[in-house]
Amino acid sequence: MALIEAEGVHVRFGDRVVLEQVDLAVEEGELHGIMGPNGAGKTTFFNVLTGRVKPSRGRIRLAGEDLAGLSPHAIANKGVARSFQTMTLFDEFTARENVMIALPAFRARGFDVRRAVAGDTGFAQEADAVLASVGLAGRSAVIARQLPYGERRALEIAVALAQRPRVLCLDEPTSGLGIDGTQRLVELIGRIRANLTIVVIEHEMDFLFSLADRISVIHWGQVLARGTPRELQANEWVRRSNLGRFA
Amino acid sequence: MPHSANAARIVTPTMLVLWLALASAPLWIDAVGLYPYLGVEILIWSIYALAFNLVLGTSGLVSFGHGAYFGVGAYAFGLAQFNLSANLWICLGVATLAAGLAGLFVGLFISHRRGIYYAFMTIAFGQIFWTIAIKAYSLTGGEDGLLNIARLPADFGVVSFDISDNVGLYYFVLAVFVIVVAALWRLVHSPYGRVLAAIRQSETRAAHLGYPVWFYKLTVFALSAAISGLAGALFAMAQRAAFPDVMSVNLSGLVVMMTLVGGGLVSFWGPVIGVVTFLIARDVIGALTFAWMIYFGLLFMAIVLFRPEGIAGMARPLFARWR
Amino acid sequence: MLDLVPHLLNGLTLGLLFALIALGFMLIVGLMEQINLAHGSLFALGAYIALQFLGPKPPLPPELAAQWLALPLGWRYGLALLIAPCVAGIAGIAVEVCMRRTYGKDPLYGLLLTFGAAMVIEEGIRLTWGSRDHVLPLPPEVSGGFIFHGLIWSTYRFYAAGIAAAAIGLVWLLIEKTRTGAIIKAGAHDSEMVRALGIDLSKLRLGVFVFGTMLAAFAGIILAPIWGIRPHMGVDAVIPAFLIIVLGGVGSFWGSVMAALLVGLAIGLTGAYASEWSLLSIYILLVAVVSVRARGLFGKKSLLEA
């Protein structure tokens, strides 16, 4: 059984149909890529997965459990984490605080007013370990706003990782990164993917083709093609479309 | 508000210095040309502004109608005294509870809203409470106010303090201030306070991290309202009456202005700085010109435009070690 | 049933005047993407300035004042209807100049700034005219009442509704039928495009702000005899304006007018049953509407909500 699965998802904003009959299933441990041109509905699909947008029809299931109608925080609590294309960090917090607040242990104590966070070294250690895993060891005391762009991108992922998710959704993680940055990101995802199910939106084709187990192509709100990178390279439509620098 | 080196403490060096200065104030306040009642006002408004800043500075929510809860506290204190029991603790408890419940009720409507909508909803509720205070004559005395509210003795069982004179009341209000400051300091540095700070920076991210954002907004609003109500109850004692004007949009706006001018957006102490600055300047400058509120309004506009971090933010480089 | 007709007429009048206030408010929100909380205070200022012109001490040099007072009240009233909005427009310029720095920033800054501006204007009003209620002198042609079908009808309501409708018509002509109107609408959707057309966006914004202010001030003068002139009238006007653009959407002329009529009628009808509390109904209506619907202020989920 697929870990996370979308079935017949429709999304309409006013009279505009953004997603039409999207079916998609991601197996446990898989790294699933979603690609397609701008405005194809990729981010909207993520918004449906994570509860930001309610589909007008269709279902989202996590390990068989229906997530339809749940709010973002409830879906997050079930183990779906996401990063954002336009970075959404707590800019006034340090890198460590950004990660700390995402830890499930911290969330469990979210209504605790009796103890000070600063007196608790357990959180700090756990947060620093996550930071180290994305290559931000030693940067934990820096205010997020003051981090360079590439490190902010890494922090964006660290925050999602800190949630200990079952499914990690990354929205255009390479956006704005140069060739070096993208290369480092490939290495980072290579390191963390072992015990994780990852769905990643990306229009950087090299990036996706080198990482993904399977890829779905979304265009005009529909899944037009799906398969392994190898299969897609052979796909007539993908090869001919202007998507395929690869072809 | 950035994290302080003293975040884990209950009582910080700053608090100690401030409390000592305040405790000695009745000895020197006449000598500097001021008077004890001003001290009472400063402390009460400081409690109110600190409570308000839980919403504005800590959680990033703009409430233009906080006077409602201050007023509910003041009326509830008076009504409890007349109808329930002339016991100070019971009356303060009733006032705090009533304001907290009012905040909880309003919070249920507004906590799913953000930004502009949130602000307009708070104005609307503020006006509703204000109108009720004016029109419900039999309960509140209408525009005449609820008069003859007594300064009840602070009875600790073994000893009972008379706080009917201004100096006695000053020390009582100071004791409440001390407790509120220590409690709020701990609150803003607790996990709960940090989640609120996260919500201020990005509601979206906080929600996707699994935090029920609206419930945090609801609880902090109710809590802030409750403490505002406590301040209102103290104010009713100080004035020996409760009037509807504290609930008007002007006086609700005053606490916004004082908090922001003082630097509530960046500093825990901002609201207190703002209240001290405002009330002393009101007495000094207000004696010279009737247009004093206009000048304060213009100062507020200038601060919003040029220095949203307020006085505390501007002074920070000077007192870098002081927080 | 017939008893309700006067209240419906009141509601209609109120709605048309709200539409005037809301249209200016909407133009400003659309072009600046900032809320002007001082809009209501400028509305009040219009009423007070007209009051000053129609009172015993007009703000004019002595010789001119004597001539002015010699004019019949009807003439003075008509002229005040034109002059007072222009004077309020000058205050509007001052507000816009301050507000400029908030364009493109978090709308909460604009909200806080204009809240301060509203306080300053209202305090200025209190200092100049005091906190008590004033009555605007009206020419006999539009005051008084008449009896029709056994009910007393206020002439002024008909006059107010008529003049408000005429003003709305003029605004419609300006926005929908002139080149300037087309530019304003374009600017509200795409300020880059307006710049590309070689139009000075900051002048356009100033112009629209002043125009919006004048509309509000005009509505203030017409509404003054209905609400009474008091410092607090500003808040009572900005709340329905906001409510109307939440209901009608930003950028939709007829949407705003329809929403304004709806709000006016709702308030007029509550006035029929509980006149004491009728102003309260504006606030309750806002709470009710925003509780249910808080999207679409800008047609999409906008910056103003982030």
C-alpha cells in the first residue's frame, strides 16, 4: 500500500480549474518527483496534500487514513512536513530556534508556561543535531535573517526534517541556488533520503532525474505522464515537450 | 523580541533594579515635582500595557479594542464589590475572570482571522462593549459611571493592610506589578511564549509545523484580556469609580500608542517605558498645552514611519548589556 | 407594513451615503494596497468644516465674512458643500504624504500609521469644536417634513438620497467613462504597467487619495444632519466602509454600491426595532460578516492577510 496517495483530486478557484482528476501514489521510502511548467498546479497539489487548500473533490490518504478536511496543523501532526518555495522561516529566531520549535518534543510542550526554553539543553542539542545533518553545524546561533541564501535554503529543509516526518514535501528546494548550491543539495538529499519518504516539486530536470525513484509530470492540472526517470526519458510526450532539456 | 541572556531566570537584575527604584518612589516622588497618585497610574497602565503587548509584541496581533477588557475588569470589580462580597481578593478574581471570559468570547470570533480583518474585528468588538457600557444604565450607570467603588483592605488573614490612601494603594499595586512582571517574563520565554513568537513571524509555517495557531491566538487573547481586566480593577480602585471612556476607541488606541512608542515590538520593557514616558510627559507637557494629545499622536506616527522599534529599540545600543 | 417604509427610506439614504464613503475608501485600498483608517476622520472633518462655514464665525477675513454672512443660508450651504471637501482634501494630502512610506510594506504599518492620523485629526476636532454634539444649520428648502399617507416624512432624507445618488453617478462617470478612470483602474491591478505608460504613479496616488477624501468629506456634510456632528462619527463611518469592501470586493464599482445599500438597509431596519442601538448594528454586522467571510478583499488571498 502506498504511504501517501491522492485519488481524483479536483481543485477549483472560482471558475478556474487548477487541478483535475489528479491521482498519485507514493510508496514508503520512495523519492517521488513532481515536475511541470509554472502554473501547472504543482504547488496547489502540495497545498492540498498539506491541508492548506481543500480539494473540491477527491481524497488524500496517509497510510490508508483519509486526510480530507483536516487543517494544516492536524496533517502536520500526522507526519506530513513541507518546505516552502518562497522561504518561510522564523526570521527573527536563530537557526537553532527555528529547528527547535519544529521538534515534536517541543510541540508536545507547546502550552507549557512554567519552564523557560533557555533552561532546557535537551531541545538545543536535538536541534543542533538536525542542523548538523543539513550541513549547518556551528551556525545554530545565527539569526535566520542573517544567514546567506544557500544556508537559508538548507535551514528551510532542516525545519521540515526536525518534525520527524513520515512524508517530507519539498517545494522547489533548488530555487535560487546556483550550480554549487544545487550540487550540495543533491548530496544533502542523498544523505537524508534513506529513512524517509520524499515528494519533491522541481523544474530543475537534472536535479530530479538524478535523485527521483519515480516522477509525475503535471501540466494543465493533470498528471500527463509518470514513471521512472528512465521511462520518462523514453516518453514521447516528455521528449517533445519543451520541458525536456533532457531529451 | 530577541532572546535575553536572562531568559531562564524568574527574577532578572533589571527587574530588581526597577522594583527597588519603584519601591523607594514614595520617598522621592514629591521632591521631583510629581505625586504618588501618578505612581499608581503608571503602575496600573504598565500592567495593562504589558498585558496588551502579549498580543501586539509577542504574538504580532493588532488589537484596537483592548479598552473593552480593561473596562470590563473595572465594572466587574465595582459590581462584585456591591453585589457579591466586599473582599478584595474575591473582587479582583471576579474582575480578572470576567475580562478573561470576555476575551475568550471575542477570541472565538477573531482567532481565525489575520492582519487587517483581525484589527477591524477588535475595533468592532471594542465599540460593542463601549456602547453596552454607555447604554446599560442600570448595570453600569451609563455615562455617569459606576461610582463609590471602595479601596478595599488587603486582608492576608493574619494582617490586613489599609490601602485607602494613595501611598498604601501604590504599594499594593506595586506588589501586583511585581507578580505580573515576573509571570509574564517567564511566560514569554517559555515554550508557549516562543510558539507565540513563531506565530508572529509566520502563521503559515507555525501551522505546518503542527501548531493549532488559532487556539494559541485564542488563549493568548483571553489571557491578555484577563490581565487587562486585573489592571482595570486596580484602576477602578484608584479612581474610586468605573467610567465607560476607558473602553472608547481613543483610550484603546492610547495603549497601542504607548506600547509601540515605548518599543513593545522589540523589548519586554517597551510597554513600561512607553507608559512612563506618556504619563510623565502628559503631566509636564499637558500643563503647557491642550494640544498635547496631538503631539503624542504625531510622535506615534513618526515612530511607526521611522522607528517602529520605539524608544527601547533606539536605546538598545546604549544599554546593550542591560536587558 | 407601511410603517417600515420610512425605515427603508432611511436605510436607502444611509446606504447611498455609505457608498460614497466606501468608494473613496476602496479606490485608496485598490491603488495603495493600504487601509486608511483615517478615512472616517476625514469624513468627520468635512462635516465640521461645513459647520464652521455655516456657523456665526466663518473662517474668512473680516470683510469677506460679513459678505458671506449676508448671503442667504441656501447659498452658503451650497457653497460649503463644495468648499468643505476641498479643505478636507488638504488634510488628505498631509495624510497621503505620511502614508507614502508604507506603500509596499506590511499593511499593518499603514493600519497603525493611519490609526495615529485618525487620533490626531479627532483630537484636533475636539480641541477646535469641543466634544459635544453640534447641529448643522440647514436651508429651509431641504429641512422639515411632510405628511403622506398618514406618515411623517423627512424632506431631508429625500434630498440626501438624491444628492448622494447624483454624486455616485458622477463618480461612476469618472471611473468608468474617462481616461483617468481607466488609468486608476489599471493602476489598481498593475502599478508596473501604469509606470510603463509614463504616468507618474505617486501623483496619481496623491490625486486618488485626495479625491477619496473629498468624497468622504462630502458624505460627511450630507450625513451630518442625520447622525449629528460629534468627534466620534469618524469611527462609525470607517467601519461600514470596510464592511462594504469586504462584502462587495475591491475594484468592483457596482459591487460596492450594492453592498453599501445592503448595509444601509440592514442598519435602517434595525433602527426600526431598536433605535437606541441602531449604531451598534454596524459593529455587529461587521463581526457577523467577517466571521463568515474574510477572503476576497482583493479578489484573491492577498498581502493584506499575511
